[in-house]
Amino acid sequence: MNFKIMKEEDIEAVIPFYIEYYNNDDSEWTEQTTYKRIHQVLTREDSYCLAVMERDTVIGFVMGYFEQFDDGFIYDLVEIVIASEYQNKGIGTELMKELENRVREKGALNIRLDAVNDEFHEHFYGKLGYKNVSNFVSKTKPL
């Protein structure tokens, strides 16, 4: 398993498994909306996206960006997606550990993420030491 910094030319390779992953959950991602979503994060200032490779093939990725605060910066984790045939083999865990090491080396104070509040996500992130915060809550307003 190898890791590499994700580049714009890698987006096309991850679109199929991104769509498969999210559309299995009643979403309606298309190639165009998926490309735009990934491209928005990948090209954002202070973006840091990491791909996991098997030989020369991208089999998963994590994307996010560094955000500046008064006392330092944090890494906002936006997505982690592993191709379905590679899931439940420890690849996502290894990718997260690699990401944590790399963003720590770059000076991040912590990693922040939003996750679905369900048993699956609690198990995955919980085993990696991620905790629910009590001093923040996500808010939304339908328009």
C-alpha cells in the first residue's frame, strides 16, 4: 500500500467508487456533481488530499484542508472514501493514520470532521480515537 498527494488528474479515477459508495445510500451523485465536489476541495487554498494506491491504481482517498485559527491551524477532514472491494480490510484505518501523521508534521493541532451519527461511523472513527464534541453542534437551515 502506497500513499501519494492527490492531484487534479486523479479525480477521474476516484469518481466511480465515490458514486458507488454514496449512491448505495439513496444519494444521487453524478459524474459531474462528484467531479465538482472533489475539485472544490482539492483546489481550495491549503487543501491537503491523500490517495492510497495499490500498484498504480487509486483505491481510496481522503480530502480536506487546513484552517487557520488564532492559536494555530486544524485540519478539516471533508471525505474519506475507499473503493468497495477494498473496504473492511484495514485500508481506511491505515489511510487515516497516514493522514494524521502527515498533517501533524505540517503543524496541525487537531483534525475536525463531521460524520453521520450512526453505529458504523462511530465504530470507525471511535477505534481511531475520535470523540464527539460537546461544545459545538452542526446547524443547518433549509432554504
